[in-house]
Amino acid sequence: MNRIKYVLSAACFLLIGGFQYAFAQEVCPIIPRPAQVKKLNEQFNLNANTPVIPRAEVLKPIAHYLIQEVLKTRGLPLSLQQTTTKIPGIELKLSSKKMPSGYVLDISAKGVVITAGDEAGAFYGAVSLLQIVRQSKSVLGILKLPGWNVADKPLYEWRGIMLDESRHFFCVEKVKSVLDWMAFYKLNRFHWHLTDEPAWRIEIKKIPQTSISRWDWRLPQ
């Protein structure tokens, strides 16, 4: 009887685990959830030979950022290419259509294409691709990126976070880490709360009064 219970329990565990895995494959891993998303029944093989091709000079910094993050998070050394190659790659390009901060991300067996209305949109498209890359399965050094067709733009213009250091200081590396995670989740406003009523702790040579008094100081009305 105990053996039957064990077998049934194991079967249920495998069934639930398989269902969760299948469900996870169908849910787009992009945060925030895109405005429009469609799952494709294909995948793109991302490997060390995959080129990253920016179609405009202003997109080169975004291409370098993409290459850097893929290397840091998944260990794949992608390369920057200026021209189209026969090897399927990651293409970044600007659209003539007006879509402020918007982008379209296509992942198929033929390659990855990020089409954006401006630099901000291209960056958000690259970040969405990075979120998918982080969740993709690796097989013998090749990342299997599931096929997606994504069209997205920010729902809110102001997407911010506040870091309050008026009473508790953070090191430089921690602040940089907060900024990196802001970029990863497409936040675009950083409120750095450096001081409150107790005191101002940073010397500003143009405003020497800030460091003269150890008590509260305010700009004259």
C-alpha cells in the first residue's frame, strides 16, 4: 500500500512539474508585461558566433550594452558587426513610424530583430531580449531562445524609484547596482533622496553655507 502511495505521489509530482514547465514556456518572461505579445512555434539558437548588427550609429552603444550583458549573465561572447552576414544574428534598427519609446521584438529561427521608434525604444527592446536570454535554456553552449513577437511601449511616462540616503548611506557599488536593476525593469526616473531635515552632508563650493552649519540649513526664500 505504501509503495502504491509512493508511486502515485511521484507521478503527481512529475505531472505538476511538467505542467508548470509547459506553462512557463507559454508565458512571456518580459517584465513589465508587453502591450502585445504572440508566442511562435520556433526558436533561435544564440551562440558565440551570433553577430549583433546595429543599423544606425546611435544604436551602437545599445549594441555594446547588449553584448556586455549577455557575456556577463550567460558567458557568451557575441561580436559587433557593421554589415549583414549569412549567420543569423541580432539586428537593431530604427523605424520611420512614430512610436516614442516603443519597439517591436521578433525572435524566430531566422534571427532576432529589434525595431524601434527612437533610441529609448531600442534600449527597451534590448532589455526585453536580455530578460528572455536570462530565462532561456542552454544546451551545449547554445541558448535556445523561444520564438516571440512582441510590440510594446511604456504605459506611463514617469516610471521611477527613490533611494533614500538621508539617514542610511549606501556604497557606490550598491547605487550602481540599483541603477542597473532600474534599467533592467525599464524604470526611467531616479529620485536620489540625499538629505532630509537633519543636515546636508555634501560640500558644494558654490553654496558654502551647506557645510558651515551643523544644523538644518535651507536656501533663502
